Amino acid sequence: MTEPQPLELNVEHSGAALVVRVAGEIDLATAPEFGTFLRAQLARTRSVLMIELADVAYLGRQAWPC
């Protein structure tokens, strides 16, 4: 069994957009941190928020509680 990858969250600007780059695993343990971080970024922008998930190794259903 492999070790879980820690969640890494970074933000950068690309033109008028705010890009959130996510790496690691989004599971039951990290979903609250991910959600809090996304809500904070949404509050900071009035234009476009993009979420880059290319480096996410695991995305559990807890990441999207809607």
C-alpha cells in the first residue's frame, strides 16, 4: 500500500483568471481544507476561477459535497 500524498494548494494569476493548482489526494481527511481554500479564493475574485486538477492522484466524492 502506498502512502497518501499530501494536499498541495497553490494560486496564481493568469490574465483576469485566478488559477488554483491542486496536487495530492482529496479524500475524507483533506476535503475540508480543500473546500475552505476554494471558498476563500472565490471570495477573492470577481472574474474567473479555474481549478487545475492534473496533479491530483485521488479525488474522493467528499471533495464535492453538493
